[in-house]
Amino acid sequence: MGSPEEARVRLPQLRLDELLEELQARLDAARGTRDRVHSLLEAVLSVGRELDLEQALHSIVEAAAALVDAEYAALGVIGPDGRRLSAFHTVGVGEEQIAAIGPFPEGHGILGELIRHPEPLCLAKISEHPASYGFPPHHPPMNTFLGVPIRVRDQVFGNLYLTEKRGGGEFDEEDVSVTLTLAVAAGVAIDNARLYAESRLRERWLRANAEITHSLMSGAGHAEVLGLIAERAREITGAALAVVAMPMAEDTGPLSVELALGQGADALRGLVLPEDGSLVGEAFARAAAVTCEDVTDDERFAAGLPQLTGLGPAVAVPIGTVGGGVRGVVLLVRETGHTPFTDKETEPLQVFAAQAAIAMELAERRRDAEEIAVLKDRDRIARDLHDLAIQRLFATGMTLQSAGRFIEHPEAGERVLRAVDDLDETIKIIRSTIFGLRAREGTAGTGLRARVVRVAGEAAPVLGFAPSVRMEGLLDTDVPREIADHVVAVLSEALTNVARHARAGRADVALATDGHELRLSVTDNGVGIPPDGRRSGLRNMAERAQQLGGELTLDTPDEGGTALVWRVPLPEREAPGAVFEA
């Protein structure tokens, strides 16, 4: 045992060691705080650099896990309803494990607690919280938990979820503070990414509008422009199916599917959709966008359309309201499982459709002006023919007729009389040409398409149901009036036969032309044609086909009923010639 003096020397030494250890601990703490602040600043900068929203969300999750040393981290995006999660981004769980667990959570249990109460939540053991009800099979075990909300402009965008602090410790107040700071930076980054995405989207819509306007002003055809509208709308909105339907009449009535692109498009082209009860018809009648979350559960989508699988959310948008009327409707449908169309998506789509309608209107006005110029030129030609050519020919004929009385040679006199007759016939031909140049025949509602729809509509009360109608090809331009009259008569007779004899619950009408042949088919699911039944109506239809060089065939489909096909060739169209040749 040492002396008292040695003890007095050791005591200050022990106190000095304690002070040095405490100083070292504080230095370590300060260094740790400095390192953590440095890591936080790096995380904030890293998150703020991202402009792609999906990549920004993934960076936020990774930064949060690194800052608080969590083994697992996730970011849940709250859906439009404010009650469920619409997206879930994770770190720490592999793809195979995610597949084994099953669908991502929708916001129940502890995750739902943070949605209902957007405040920081720190737990030492998840299972002890009243809102917890366990994990699904194959889910990794989790005990410690830290959750904080992410706000974007005072609205809760989603929540950060952090679990299983490494080393077996619990999340502390410093972890909460750091995570809240990151959440603020995440809100700014998400807002920037959203604004950037919206600006890029507006840029894409503007480019699409410019492309359509340029195409129209360059003289592109109607079908080409409709295809461009549908394709650009489908690309920008991420839709699986795009349909363009146009009204059969000018401002009302059923709509014909002029164009369809994407999944199930082949089954839709040429269909005629009712204005009442259909999704497309509702958008046309209201002149406003109409949405549905799932087409398989919406009767408005089923009206007039075949059953299509693999499709989910849909939106029908009118193509402009130029002059107070709607020119048509664009229907866009996404695949099953995709998010429904939101107002933010629908608004630029409506603007796009309205601007496309304006471009179409301007192009039509330009064509009208060109047609008026042609008509004026025709009127001038007709006037000149009447006032100059006919008068001169008439005067020449009178002169020859008078001179014929002085010709004594019989053969010469006969030739002069024949020349007078030829002049008279020439005058008749010119007058007929003048009449053709000046003729104006109103054609509104008299086209073959409109007449076929009218016949189908008139047959509906007798049938007890509305027959479906599908039309394809240039029916109003390629089919002459005489053949169109036969088509209308045959269709009326066929539908009358279905109503009288078939006892059917469905009838499908299809009319198509490729420019060389016209094909009308009427199919029903009735009892078929009895062997001893009257066939006067069928005989009349067959005679009409034979008169035009075509044929009528009857068949019984595998599912029963009758399939009537009436086909006739179309005359070759002559290329338009010039009025005068040099």
C-alpha cells in the first residue's frame, strides 16, 4: 500500500483520464453528428437531382434507409381516394421474395394508421400496436418501425416506412428528426419531378397537335388524320386501345367506329354504336369527357361493343365542340390493373381533341373554299358555253338550213341537212353538260351508311332488339346509287325475314366494300330456314344480286341460326378528266 502522498498524485491523474475520456466521447459524438449531417446533406442533394418521378421515389427510399441504418425501407404513394396506397417502392426485399409475398399492400394495419394519422410514428415492436394484424406468408420478420409522412404543397403525397434498425437497436428521436428533414426535401423533389413530368407531357401534346395541324394543312386524307389522332393519344396516355367514332348524321344519332388501334381493334372496326346507353354515346351527347374505372363492369362500355378481355380503365373524350357540335369521340382504354384516368390526364386530352377539331375545321374550310373556286369556274364555263358556243352553233345551223334551200344537187343538200342535225345534237350535248356543271343535289342523310343505319333502326321494334351494325370501306363514294338502292331493299327484306321467321335474340349486319366488290351479310342466332318454308323473299334477293352480276348465299353457322351473304361487283371508277384539253 502506497503512501498518502502517492495517493494524492494518483487522484488528479484519474480525474484527468475521466475528463479525457468524456472529451473523446463528445468528440466522437460531434464527429458522428457531423458525419450524419453530411450524409443528410448528400441525401438531400441526391434526391433533389432526380427529375424522373419514379427514379426520385426510389432515391428517397434508398437515402432514408441509409440515413437511419434500416434494413428495410418503403415509400407508399397514397391514391386519389386518400384511403389506399396506389404505388409501393421498396428497398431491402428481393424480387423473388416480393413475388412470394404477393401483391403490394394497399394501406391496412400500421401502414393505414399512418394514412389516417399523417404524423411520425416510432415503434419498438410492430406487433404490439393495436392497428397491427400480422404479416402475409413469406414476409420477412420485422419489429422496430419508423414512419413519417411526405407532404407536397401541404398535401400528403405518401409515407416513408423504415423497419429493422441494424445492430438490434431501436429508432430514436434523432432518427425521427433526420427522417423528417429528408421527408421535407423529398416533398420538394417530388413536386419538382411532377412539374417536370407535366411540362414534358404538355410538350408532347403540343407536338402532337402541331403534327396533326401540319398533316391536315398538307392535304392528308380524313382517315389518315383520324389515325394520327388516335395513335398519338394512345401513345401519350399509355392506353392499350384507341377508338375513334364519328356520328352517322351531322349532329345526332348512332356513331360509327371509323378507326381502332391496339388490343382488340379488329373486333371493333366498322361497328355502329348507339348514342343512348354507351360510353362513347354519352361523351358525344354531353360534349364532355366520360370515364370508367373498369370496362368489364360498366354496362356503358358493353353497349354495342363485343366482350374484350384484358382491358380496364377507360375514358371517352369528344373531338372538339367547334360551332357548338361534336365532330366525334376518342375512346382510350388501358390494360387491366393500370390506374384510372385522372382529371390531370383528361384535361390535356380534351384540349388536344378540341385543337384537333379546330385543325380539322380549318382544313375543311380550306377545302370548301377550293370547291367554291371550282364551282365558280364551272359556272363561268357553263355561262360561256351557253352565251357563246351554243349561240354560234345555233346561228351556224340556221345559216346552213337557209343555204340548203339554194342547193340544187340532191346529195349535197342531204349532207347539209345532216350537218344541221349534227349541230342540233351537239347543242343538246352542250346543254346537258351545262346542266351537269350547274346541278346541285342535296346529299345530307342520303348516303348509303345513313340509309343502312336507318333501316336497322326501323327494324328494331319488329325484331324486339336493335341489330348490331358494322360498316367498312368507302360506301358513300364507291357504291353507285342504283346498287345502294338494291342494298337497302335486300337489308330490309333480310331483317323482316329474321323478325317473322327466325325467333332470334340477336342479329348482326355487316356491310363492307374494298372498291371492287360490295358484301352485305346478315347473321342471326335463330332457328334457321325450314326446308318447306316460303322462299319468295330469298328469291327476290337472289334475283337482285344476279341482275348486278353477283350472288346470294345462305349458310348455317356452327352456333346455329342463319348467315345470309349478298355480294355484287362494283363498276370500275373512271379517272376524272379535264373539262377542256389544249
